Amino acid sequence: MNTPPQTPPPPPSYTLVQELEALEEVLNIARGDLRTLLTCDHPPPEADILIDRERAVIADLEWLVYDARSKIVMRALAAMVI
């Protein structure tokens, strides 16, 4: 008996609120990492590169948080109008 290979289940669908919460959590972690880099007593030799990279990650995350919040507000407004 040949059984067909099972396909994996589809990835879970997250709500915008869950996505926003996850992004904010990651953003807080990134900010903590940057704070650690900026205030450590003995920074690593490549600290300037790490700081620049962390700042870029934070900027990207802030944009994603803004985008998710905008989508939530737009859906709420659309629900009020309809």
C-alpha cells in the first residue's frame, strides 16, 4: 500500500494585534541590546558596527510597528463606517 506523502499543515494565521504584540516585544529586546552596547564597560572591538546594525534593526522594527498600528486603526475605522 502506497500512501501519499502528507502535506504539512498551513502556517498559523496571526491577527494584527498578535503581530503587533510580537513586533513590540522584539523592538523592546532590540532597544535593550542597544542600551547594553552603549553602556557596557568593555565594549567588543566591533562595537561601532554592532551599534549601527542594532540601530538599523530598531528603525525597521519601528516602521513595522507603525504599519501594524495603522492597519489596526484603519480596520477599526472601516468597521465603524460600515
